[in-house]
Amino acid sequence: MPRPKLSNIPIVTLKKELDRRIARVGQLKAQRDKLDREIAELEGLAVQTISAKPGRKPGRKPGRKPGRKPRRKPGRKPRTARGGPKPLGQYIRQVLAAARAGMRIAAIEKAVIAAGYQTRAESIYNPILKVIRKGGYKKISRGVYALRSAPGAGKAAKKAAKKAAKKAPAPARRKRKKYDQTAEQFVIGLVKDKGAISSDINTAWKAAGRTGRADNTLNKMLKAGKLKRQKIVGTKGSMYNVA
């Protein structure tokens, strides 16, 4: 079955499909991150299996007793936390401290990486959202977050929203045309004597300057019992008469 053209699909249907796909973005990213972690774990197990010699348990160095922690060699530098010398939460607070009006998660992600946070993941959107949900942050609007302790964060956001609302032009209202007769009166005037064919009714409808077609009015009057319809053999269309 051929796929319908986008021009034939209603805007409401396209918008619903777009909203449905956008809603799945977070779920798909979470699945991708989970797969990345599982792949990393499998690769680590594969490396340990290859490097382990026969008769020796993987991960145990010779001469070390089970259950005893190895001592750190003197002069050795402590390992830094994953992602850099600071945890992810400190990077987020540093970025949001300079953004009084708040930022979106995608903008926070770019700013955190630019500030020096190191990661091998393609996206840290979900980890950032997880840190923010733990507390210490305030939701300014949909998808926009700021530090809870940042002074004037709410006021700055409200001012920015008011400013944007003033700049946005108000949508122009469509003026409804006024006619001397209602749609039903117009149709009755065409069919009351000898009846009229649907094509002739639509032609007269457009000639009178009316928008659209008369089909909706004809169907409405048929259901109300004000008109009766008779099919014409060999000709496209139907004959309408007053009921």
C-alpha cells in the first residue's frame, strides 16, 4: 500500500506523531546508555579472561592474600573521580550559578562539557537530569532549571517571560463573512422549484461568494429531514429536492 503524502495528512495528525516521537527521546537515550554500560562491562570481562593465565583466578595478583586490600605505594597520586577532578553536580552548580534565569538540560550539558567535565558517553542528558532531580534546583518553566539558592532566579525568569510575551505579535483573528441569507436558506432557494444537482448547487455557492463548498450544508439538511436526495443514473452527482 503506497504511503500517503505529507500534504494529504492533517496537521493535527502530524503534530500528534511528532509529540509521540519527542516523548520517546528520553526513553531511547536511557536505553542507549544502558547498552553502552553493558557493552563496557562485557569488554572488561573479555580483557580479564584473555589476560588471566591458566590456574590463576582472574583479577588476583600473585602474593596477595584473599580479602586483604593492597597498600598504596608512597608518593602515588590519588585517582581523580570519573569525569574530571570534580563530580558532575559541582559542574552543574557552577554553570547554573551564572545563569540566573535558568537553562535547559541540553544547554547545561554543553556548558558542563565546555567547563572541563570529561566523559566517554555520547550524551550526559540523563545523568544531569538525575542530579537535578535529587534536589537543590528549581524548575523555572517547562524544561528550564536554576539553582534554588540563586538570588533573583524567579524574578529574572518572570521578567524574561513578560518581555517575550510583549514582543510576540498577537495572532490575527479571522473575520467571519456575513451574508443576507443563511446557508440553509440559500440551498432551499435553489432547490424549492424543480430541484437542483449537487454540482449546480456548488457552482451557485461559489458564484455567490461563499467560502468552501455546499456539501456540509447539504448533508446536514439531509440528516435533519429538510431535503431528499435522488441518485442520477449515468451522471456524477445527485438531485436534491425539498422534503
